[in-house]
Amino acid sequence: MFFVDTIEVPGLGNRSYLAGGEHTAVAVDPPRDADRMIAAAARRGVRISHVVETHVHNDYVTGGLELARMTGAAYLVPAGARVAFSRVPVRDGDRTDVDAASRLVLRALATPGHTPHHTSYVLEEDGVAVAVFTGGSLLIGTVGRPDLVEPRLTESLARAQHASARRLADELPEETAVLPTHGFGSFCSSGQATGGDTTIGREKAVNDALVRDVDAFVADLLAGLDDTPAYYVHMGPVNAAGPAPVDLTPAAPATAAEIAERLAAGEWVVDLRNRVAFAEGHVAGSVNFEAAGQLATYLAWLIPWGKPVTLLAESAEQLADAQRELVRVGIDRPAAAATGTPADWVRDGDTPGSFPRGTFADLAGRAGQAGQADEASATPAGTVVLDVRRDAERRAAGYVEGSVHIPIHTLPQRLADVPAGEVWVHCAGGMRAAIAASLLDAAGRDVVAVDDSFDSAAQAGLTVRTTG
């Protein structure tokens, strides 16, 4: 008998896997905090004998090298990947015994497309394929994006992605479980997964790579590529060089005076509390990235790379969870940290910052109060409506007439482009609007965070235009 345990990494939209039999197991695409894999193996009572990478990752720092060091496991990396550390190079067709007692074997299949060296691994029991770890190749209903390596290779890699998906579908039984690393919110995916599990048979029926010809597939894939988080450019080099061991010990505690000094020095002070609490009161100049949101993705995307960050949290547990999430994207050590409430973080004599929150109905009501009751669909006079969604979201869902569009990941560099006036900032649901509102508030702007679903805009009476 075999088992496959899924290690969720929801903040990054990824999954890792531990698969094995009676005595030994293999870890697939482990996250930076590799202790989670060791804990999973301990629960199963097995030893990790092998660690494998499907590719050199662009969206997170791998824990593979450190996990192999800690466990003494063989570290399997595609032979075509250029890395600076010792590993077992894997080539197409290579077979690795995972657990002899359970007759489990891992077979490598070259599946270029997400990267030129991308490799999938078929888990075989008694010679029969039972699962395939597809990394960034064949995902649930989609494929991994082909544009993260080199712009000049994007089209050729898209074509390779189509061929690789077809190879998996042609060579594996329809009941084979497809277990991808990306596709659950990761920007490494060219689309979002629909459902939590799938098989080769299901993908044959629904996946564009398997139901469309290569030219149509490539054209649509390239046309639909979304923005790429800025920190991705640092992940590949870190992974190729060999990541340093993780240090998750508590950061140095920061006093109210030190927090003020760090802000004055131009450092980032990040408040991890929920957006409602932050809006009601916070350290003036701090920014809000909710610990319960996509903290690692958006903080690593927006903060200048390498800039010191101080974390403010409600509890030691929230702080520890945030540190764990941030090391996955290479933000290794906070410069300092503090727990508690703004009363603990604001110096005596200083005034906490705050700003109002609203809904799209509030925004429409403001238009009526401004004497535009007959045209409640118009943007309220004297008000700036700032849309911080990505380009693709704005094209797909439409936009509030008269709104200014500055995607959230460009806002820190474009604060001066926000017109004068009270800024009502919105996204698709509220989380990114809260980040943007905190950035604007820190810059001294009058801001209202629209904490509402964009679907409510038209229902509230605001005119929503489409780009056609």
C-alpha cells in the first residue's frame, strides 16, 4: 500500500507532497520551512529517503536542499537545471525506488514548458501508475505559465507545455491522480484551478492543453498571461545557488521608540492585524498586510527587495506564523517585531492613525449627497475612486466609470499619480484595498477603504463600464 499526503501552502497557492509506503517516502517540491515535511513523515512513521524537485522554482524558496541535508535523503533535481550545489541529476526515464517493501517506484518524465528543464514524476505501484506529480506542467484545468524564464523563450515554452501535457495524457492511465504543485492561487499558474483534485481522464475532457490544437492553445495562453510578482526575479537565483537554512527564532523586540525611529529612517513597519482593526487605529506611517491574507505574496511583491521590515502582531502566534510564511519568499529575518495593540506601539504623546471604511453603496450615496441624486451612477464630485486591481481583473469585470486605475503592485512607486481629493480605494474584495489605503494614509492622503465586493458596485447604482 502507498500513501500521498498533501502539504498545503495556501498563502502562496501551492501544494507539496509526501508519498511513500511502509518504511520510506519521497518529498516533492517541499516549501522552505521543511520541518513541516519532517513532521508529516513522523506522523506516518516513515523515513524520507528522497527529496525531488520538479523544477527550479520561481515563486518560492525551496526547502529541498535543507530537507535533504537534515534527513540524509538523496536530492533529485532535473539534470538540465543549472545549480551550484551537489545533487542527483534526474533525466527522462530515470527510475528511483521509493519503498521496496511496498514496491513503489518513481519514474521521471521530461515535461518542459513551465521551465525548459521541468520534470514530472510518476509514482508506480507494482509497475502501475497511480499518481503523477506534475509541478508546474499539467495543472487542474490549466497549465503552468511559460513566461517566467526568459521572454524570448515564452512562445516556444508554451508550445512545449502543450506537448508535455499531451505526453502525460498519452502515456498514463486515465485513473492516474494528477498532483500539481501550482494552480491553487499561485501566480505560476496560467489560470486558477477548479476543484481540489483531478485525474488524467478528467483533464483529457476539460484541460485546454488536451482539448485544443496547439496554435489555438498557445494564442489564448499568451493572451491571458497576468502580471508577475516582482519578487519572482529573486527566487530562481536563490534556488539555483542553494538556499540558506531557515531561522525561525523570534525577532528582536521593538519598543514604541524604536518603531518610531525605524519609520523615520524610511523602513517598513508592517501591521499584521485584520484590516478593520488597522483602520480603527494604528501606528501612523505603518502599512497593513493582513496575516490571514496573502501576506507573503503581496508584501514581497510591494516592498523594495532587501528593505528592513518590522512586524507588528496581535500575538506571538500570529507573529510566528507570519515569519514562517515570509521565509518562504526570501524575507528571512524581521529587523524587529512587537506584539500587542497600538497602545503598546505608539509613543506617549503621539496620536494613532486611522481612516474610515466604506462600501460601494456608501460611495454611491456620497454622489447623491453631492447634489447628483439624479445621476447616482456618476463618480462623486471631488472624490477620487482608485481601482487597485490588476489589468486582467479590470478588463474581465469592468470598472467604475471615472475611476483611476493603478494596480496595487505599482502603487508604492506611483503615489504621486493619485489625483488630489479624498481617495476611495477598492479592489475585488477588500484585502488589497486595505493595503493600498494604508500606503496612502502613510503618505498623508485622506483615504476611505472600500471593504466590499466589486460585484456590489453596479447594484449600488454606480456605473460599471466594460472595456469591450
